[in-house]
Amino acid sequence: MSTQDKLKNIICEYVDASPEQIDINMSLKFDVGLDSFGLVSLVSEIENQFDIHIPDATCSQFNTLSDMVSYIDGEIR
């Protein structure tokens, strides 16, 4: 499963959407509806699922799913 698909599935656990409704360029805040608490919870789950650590300062740079995919792919390679 690709990083993008795995992230879509994780995001769908936090919002009422199916993976097909989540686009890689959607704003996590405005389109997906994640507030700052939701983003922190999501990042915590991503850290667990991918066995990585994401610094708090980096979380504020995640505006889209694409941003997350790029970061995670860089960390796990």
C-alpha cells in the first residue's frame, strides 16, 4: 500500500469520508476539516503507523495530504 493510500485511510478514521473523497491536494484544514487538535491527533497516529517521529514544528507545515506524503516518504527511505 502506498504512503498516500495509507494516509487517506488514516485520515478517513478522523473525518466522515471515504478514501475516494480525499484528494492529495485538499487542504487538511479547510477541505478535510481538521482543526489544530485534530491535526495533532492525526500526526500522532501517523507516527505510530509509520514508526517515525514528526517534530511539532513540522506539523504546522502540513497544509495538504501531499505535504504529508512528501515528508513521510523522505523519512522512511
